[in-house]
Amino acid sequence: MADIAKYAPIDGGNLFSEFKSQFSIIRTRKTIGFAYAFVFVFIAFTIFLAFTPSSTSSSPWFTNIFTLPSTTDASSDQSHFSSIYGYFFPNSSSSNSTLPQNAGSAPHQVELSNPTNSTNSPQKSQVNQTSSGESEVSKQNQTQIPEKVEVLEQNQTQIQDKVEASKQNQTQIQAEVESSKQNQTQIEEEVGSSKQNQTQIQDEAGVLKPNQTVIPATKSPDLANSTANSSPESSSGTKNVSANGENGIAEKGVPKNLTSSLMKKQNNSTNAQEKGTGDLIKSLMNCDLFDGNWVKDDSYPLYKPGSCALIDEQFNCFRNGRPDNDYYKLKWKPKGCTLPRLDGSHMLEMLRGKRLVFVGDSLNRNMWESLICILRNSVKDKKKVYEEFGRHHFRGEASYSFVFEDYKCKVEFFVSPFLVQEWEVTGKNGAKKETLRLDLLSRGASKYKDADIIVFNTGHWWTHDKTSLGKDYYQEGSHVYSDLDVHEAFRKALTTWGRWIDSNVNPKKSLVFFRGYSASHFSGGQWNSGGQCDHETEPIKNDTYLAPYPSKMTVLEKVLKGMRKTPVTYLNVTRMTDYRKDGHPSIYRKQHMSDEEKIKPLHFQDCSHWCLPGVPDTWNEILYAELLVKQRQWQQQKRS
């Protein structure tokens, strides 16, 4: 009661005086100053928001304050003011979002929860109005959030698409780079000439590695003045790879310097190969090709045993049943250099349009058949390699000629065991007897004097009874020597041959070679007295077991030195063949033996000729190496 009496109005008061006393505080200066300050701040904040619109187009605040509303809905008038609250408290309106609003009522009219409290109705109406504004803002925010999320998801999807496209572009670029690398490999493999024009070597001394030498055939008067060009496919292939590679890289956006890099590597590879080739040939020029030893090499032979039907039965040890095979797996290794492996395709290019002729005895026929098989093995269409006159056996005729149709070249053999002419005279009793004309070259010499390459030999027939004894056998002019030493007769015959070479062979057109004596290995007798070699399966490894150097070869060397006009290259195979007591046909010289041979098979052996594949293949590799040297010497002379 005391409290009530304390605050009771004096003199009883009335309702007006009671309200007047409640709002008398408004008259104070502080209150008025606070009101003015609030109005000023509110106006300043409103102007700030008017000229600082939201950057998010999906939730405009004052963005459209100076434009007419697009709709007559009362909520659009309300949204601008209610957004002030939502701007500062965007998440606080969620608790009021459930307040209902009558869709058809007038603006700011809401349904009250307590209609009996009429005294505070204006305040509650204002609260409900504020709640309605907050609810509207909340609804707009709830609508805008999914839209923002959807935009973000779309942007993320676009980014992922761009990443995938970038990965695809990267994959394409990598594919282009890989393709460029493959093109580079093809370029390096086809530089200079085609893959068929590749010289394979095994360089144990470190000059070149096996199968890496490419000797491009060039025009040389020493080889009949014809050009051994690289295949057109090789040249065009290199050009197309470069052009297509550069265009493709430019189109895909890969830097063009990649193509430049590939071409630079190609040039470096070409220069390295040319340098390697030059080093190889230089080493051959300063090397004794005939001072060396035999080493096993499983990459040999140069053609598969039994694959060449052109080999005469006498030399075909494989088909005749020889059981061991080491005799064709040995390679000759000079001490001072590397002997290049004979590349049949490249040698045919060097021989294009030319004639290579062998002249001599059956040991040169041995070498001729070896080369035919090596070259034929590198030709794709074997039908385009044939004997000019259709012959299939190569004994009994004066000459043979194999044609390599695609290269327009011939590889021929002329039988001439003494190089000089076999003759006969009539004795005092009228009987005819055989002689050897030391002053006349053998018949048929005019047929090969214009050949581009000529390989001569003689020797074995000078060991036979008639020649070694020299009784009434050697003849000059009409004079028959009753007794003439075989070495002197040999010197006279070779001198006749040398004079003929100087007089008939054009050194600017033809290359002349002379292959030396090929060692025999008869044990227990000679070729006609039961000599044997069938038990030999390994070469001689101790030099003390080698035979003395043949004195006839010393005579030959003196004659060669005395020749003035036409240079002759000496293929001194005597010592290298002396090691190979294992390489003869021995009892494997034929498949079908006569009755006498069957009774005494060991009595009839061949320890002079060589099995094919075998030793004569190496003679042809040396010939190939010498041709490379001659070609380089001509090139150097042309530059100087």
C-alpha cells in the first residue's frame, strides 16, 4: 500500500494529467538532442545504402529505389524497408517467418494473438508489421540461397568442363609429342639412304658399333661412272615426315621449335653417321686387313646354310651332311681395324649398271658363288636373279654370268686356271702334246677387259705334276722349254698378264684386284695321294703350325710392284686361310659317291676348296671393304 500511495497522483488527478506526467521527459533537451541525432543517422544511412547497391543481382536492396516498381503488390513497398533489418541480421528473421499474413488484408494489417489487449494494439501492430517484414526478407533470402547455390553449381560444372577440355588438349599435345618422337626415330633410321643401304659392322676396337654404318653410294668413275643413289622412297619419306610433322604441330598449337629440334637432331645424327663412316674408311685405309685372327660370331653366316641353291655340290657341305657348324660362324678380325660386315643391298647399289668379273681357277669360282649367294640373299624377288644363259651347274663351261635384273648389273666368272693360254703342239713323231703359252693371255680376255671390276687369281694349278716339273711343257712363241723352273715360268706368265692389263684395261674405268694363294690342308698326302682333313673342326690357333709363306706369292708381289700404268689391289689371303684347316669340304664334297669312292671314302677328300657358307664369304667382305676405300679415295681426289 505504501508503494501505491507513494506513486498515486496528487489531488486525485485524471487520465490526461497522468499521460502528461508520463511523457514529460520529452520536453527535456537531452531527449530532443537524441531524437535529432537518430533522425540524422537514419537519413545518412539511407543515403549510403541508396548509392551503395548490393553487388548481388539476385537480392537487390536500393538497386531499384529510383525506378518504378514493376508490380503493384504492397509487399514490394514493404520489402525495401524490411530489407534494412535483413541487411544487418540476415539470419535472425527465421524465427518470425512463421507469422501468418492475410493475403487479402490491407497493408500492415495482421491478425493479433490477443485481441482483448486493446491498449497496446498500436505497439503490437507495429511489432507484427516488423515481423511481417522480417518474414518477407527471410522468404526472399531463402529463395535467393538456392539460386546462388545453383549458380555456384553451374560455375563449378563449367570449371570442370574446362578442366576436362584442358586435359584433352594436354593429351593431344602429348600425342603430338610422341608422334614427333616417332617421326624423329624414322628420320634417324632413314638418314642418308634406305634401311637396305646400311652397312653392319662389329667394332671391338671402339670405332663403330655393330650395324650402325651407312655408306651412301655415290658416283665414282672407279666404279664405272654410275651413280648408286639412295632409294626414292627413302628421300621422299624423310621429306614428308618433316613437312607433315611441322604442319601438324602448328595446327595443334605445339611450339614449332619442337620440329626444329627434331631436324637439328636429325642433322646431328646424319653428321655423326658420316663422321663414323669417315672414321671407318680412314681406319681401313691405314690397316693391314690380312693381319688378324678368326673369332666366333653367332651372327654369321651372311646367308642361311642350305638356302642358296646356286652353290655347286662340291662346296655345299651343309647339304652333303656335314654335322658340325662352327666352320661358318667364324669372322675375320684384323688387328688394326674393323672389317665391315658385307651389306648385300649396298654392294648391289655400288654395282648398279656395272660388271663384276672373276677370272681364274676353281678357287675363284668358289669366291664367285659365295658373292652370288650373298647378293641374292638381299634381293626380295629371287626370280630376278638368274644365270644369263639359263645354266644351273657351273662346271665345264668357259664362262658364266649372273644377272641382277633390278640393278642392271652382272657378276661373271671366266675359267682361266693359269691366266695364260693353254696350248698344244705337234711333236717330232706327229703326236700332239699340251703346253702352256707363257706369252699369251688366256682366250676370252677381250670379253672382260672393259669390265668395271675384275678379280684375278691363279696358283693351285701351278702345283700339279706338269707345271711343277716343267719338262717340255712351257712355251714362248714357237719355243718349248725342255726344262724350266716353275717359279720362273710363273714369273713369265704373270709378267705377260701384267703387260696385258697395262695395255688393255682403262684405269679410269676399271678396278683391278688380284687375290692371292689360298692355303690347302692335306694331311698324310696330297690331293691325289690320299691327303685328308675330315677330322678338322677347329682352326689353327698357334702360328708355329702355319705353313711357310708360298714362294710363288713373293714372285707375284714383285710383278705387281713392277706394273706402271694400271694399279692392282692385292688381296693377300694366304695367311688368313692357312689358319682354317677346318673349313674344307673334305669328305662332304658330294652326296652321291661312286663305287670306288664308297670303298675308300677317306681317300677322296677335298682339302683345297672351301665349304659355303665359309671362308670365301670373308674374301668378299674384304673386297667390299676395298671398294669402300676406293670410293672414298676418288671422292677426296675430286675435292682436291
